[in-house]
Amino acid sequence: MKNLALACLLVTALTTGPAAGQDPAPRQLTAEESAYLQEMYPPPKPPTPQEIAATAAHRAEVRKVLDRTARQAVALLEDAPGPRSADARSWFGGLPRMPAGLDWPRQRSTRKPMTFLAQVDLAEVPDAARPPGMPKTGTLWFFAALDYLMEEREQVAVLYRPARREPWPERAPPKDLGPVREDAWPYDAFPKGDPRASIILKTPMRLVAHKCYDAAADRNTFYPDQPQELIKIFREEDLKAALGGQPRIGPSVYMSPEHGGIDWRTITKTWPPTGSDAWPQAGVFAETAALSIPAELHTPAQDGPEWAPEGRALREQLEREARAQAATWSLRRFTPLSAGERKAFRTWADSVTARVEAMPREKTGGYRLAFYPEFLGKDEWHSRYSAYQVLEHGAPLEVLPEAMRQSWDWMDQPNLDQMFGYGAPVHEAAEQYRDHVLLMQLADTPSRTWTGGAVLSFWISQEDLARGRFDRAFPTLEAN
């Protein structure tokens, strides 16, 4: 009974809010209540040496089994964008460098130009991971129609030129090139004609050979553990060993102290302070946050009484304000903002959230006016995308928030980007096409958010690869 009474008291203490108009003032727990919480929810105990040894032995056993069917793969690691991007031989996004006789691919049915995804110099592919039939020289270009991707061959294009890398000029995009995605942030947020809507941020690519394990192999061997989680751990361990202890990102000129950067040997984990007084550090952070607001607002129905005049009016007002804010800060995109300017923008952003929350849902079609009003432009993903814009532009480091300058871990994200090996076991594609060659596998990163959390894979049969028929590559798109 005593414990029951304490539990009731705790529920009351933790759930009772302040009266209307009052600031929250949470009550301090008594010593008896704190002791009860400790008893009910004790902190986890560190593993014993015996448990650690058992875990290590189990991992070694799993590795031994997985080694039987392991394949070599190439991890495609994003380097920091910036001045070095111009000298990159392989890269994600940006614009391709192509010979004059090579046309920008278009969809056969719609004749709309595809989005450029990546360019790979095959001379950079480690020989240890090069599959039979893969040329040792030449260039591959990867394109896709991301707004219409239905896993059909005509929705992607893989171009190949066998000649050694030449200083080809950067190809200007077709004048009718549309947005990367019309229904995915940030591409749906940028105004018409803004190149950022149709061109993915450019990041240099590093190709690192590593052992790739088959998640479908000997599933029963690993009971009670699932092999997928251990395979992720093994991949990270193998990449770390292949990189020789260097960070996954860089080191580029941005990470070199002699260029005003931060020594990558001394970095520690620090996340950007999107909710602090330091945000938004520069115009690009405010611009991107403002542009995200119209995309977050629900669209009123064209016909019928679902939306009240007040709901429509507020939506239109917020759109006008957001676009005016974005236009203002775009003029100072890579200029640090003063404390007063940062405070003024945060005050406006908070007012957007307050007005969204105050609007009754029955006046906006039964939905909350915004999908996620509490995160309008201020979440970590928005800030990281803005920071990539800073680096791609080659702006001074002081344009970045201080926390982002103290650590580059916000860029150092484990990813699924790779060539060859086994595909990611999202659904059936990795198993269905295990006898094919995985030309490229791409997933979302902070610099490119076009898959909506899915994994896009380019496959080619071993026969087509042997004949150099890269035009016969086909896609799969899978999401959890």
C-alpha cells in the first residue's frame, strides 16, 4: 500500500501542470519518492568481464559464419564540401562534367530531364573490391527521375565512357530541369527558378573498400540475435580500420588549422544549438527555416466548406510572412547575424507556432494548420542542410554556429551508400538480385534528402556488365 501511495503521489507531482497564465514550477521530489524511483527503475549495471568476454566470443563466432559468404564492397563516403569539390574526381550532386557528345538523359515517356545524382571515376575504385567485368578506367554518371521513380528502367540512366578521365567542362543543366522532388523538403520549399530546387548539393566522394556481409545468410545460426544489427557494427568497425583511425569526413581544408579550421584530431561530439541564442547564426539558416514553413502548412480544399475564412486567411498570412523573411535573409545568406537580428527572427518563428496552435482545427479542415509547428525550420536536419550550403559555397567558418565549428560529428553519419557487395536488406531486393551486381546504393544524408528515407539501388546483370551495357541498369526503391 505504501508503494501504491508513493506511486500516486509521483503521478500527481509529474503530471499536474501550472494554472493558466502561470509559469511552470515543478515540485522537487522528496527523498522517499526519489528512493522509490531508484528502486523501481534502477540504473543499468555495467557488464561484468565475463559478460564482455561472452559478447566478444559471440561476435567472433558470428563473424566466422558471415565470412563464408562475404563479398568485397566499396563504401561511398561523403567528404566535406567546399573548395576541394572542384578538384574531386568522384562526387555526389552538383553538376556533372561530361564530354560534348554525351546528352543529359531524359525520360522516354515524358521527355523531362532526369536529376543528376553522382559521377564516379572508375580509376578510384579499389581493385580489391572491383567485381569481374567492371572496367578499371572510364567514368560512370548516375541519373534518376526521382519524382516518378516506380522501379522502371526508363526512370534511371547510367552513362559510361571508357576513356580515361579528361578535363571535361561542367555541364549546364537543361533549361526545363524541374525540382529534384516536388513533394520533399527542401526541394519543394525553394521558389521557382532557384537552382537549389533542382540541383543536389555537391559533396566529394571517397571510395573505401570493405568487407560486406550477407544479412540473409544462415539466419538460424544467430539465434537469439538478429544478424542485421551485428552486421552494422561490423561494417563500422571495418570502415574505421580501413580509414586508419582518420575521421569518415575529411580532412579537408575546412578541417586544417592552417586554413582557419579545427584540428580534426581533437574533435568531440557536439550537436548544433538550434534552439539557443546563437540560432540562426547566418542568413542562410534563417532563410532555410522561413522557406520550410509554407511547405509545412496544410493546403486548403479548393471546394467545399472544410476551411473557414479565418483558417485560409491565417495560412495566406503565414505564407506571405515566410516568403518575405526568406527574401530578406537571402541577401545576407553567408553573413553572420547580430544578436538582435537572431532574437528578432526567433521571436517571429515562435509567433508562427503560437498562431498555428491557437487556430481551432475545425477552421482548417479538421487538421492542425501545420504538420509539425513546434519544429518549423528549427530542427537539427534543417540546420545541417544549411551548414552544408555554407561549406559548398566556400564561406568563412565563422558563418557556422560555434558548436558546428567545434566538432564535425554532425557530418559524420553512418550511411548505406556503396557500390558492389550485398544490397541493404530493406525488403526483398537484396535477396531477389543477389546474383546481380549492385552498381550503386544511395540513401538520405543531411546534404541530400530526396529519397524520403528510402534506399535507391542501381542493379545490373553480370552478363550486361561483361558487355559494358550500363544502359541496361535498373532501379529498386525500398523503404522501411
